[in-house]
Amino acid sequence: MILPSEKELRAALARFAEVRFAHDVHPTAQSGRALEDATYTLCVMVGTRTVAEALAAADVLLQRFGADRKAAATQEDKTLAA
């Protein structure tokens, strides 16, 4: 599976949250289709079948991105100190 970039993942999560909120506040056929589309996109992006699994997988990926960023910064600090 090809992993999304952090930026792509955050954009998909933001889109999902936006349409989920809009559909919950004022459900219409259009908002339902938008929610299905955003859900599908998020699930495909993280390789899951349900929105609950997708959100959990997104959390894990975001933690990984943060850890990778922290490790890169630490390595850069060590390089500069040498």
C-alpha cells in the first residue's frame, strides 16, 4: 500500500470532518453523497473498510509522521553539533 503524505491525510480528514458536520446538522441527499465520497476517500487512502478503522489508522499515521519529524530534527541537531 502506498502511504499518503501527511498533508494529503490531513486534507482528507478535514474534508471528512467538514462534510460529516454538515450532514449531521442538515442532512440532504447531496450532503449524504458528499459524506459517502469523503468516507470512501479516507478509507482508500489508509487501506481500511470502515470509517472507524480509517480514523484509527489515520491517528496511527499522524503519530508516525510526528515521530519521524522528531527523529529527523534530533538527527539534524546531532549533525550540527558535530
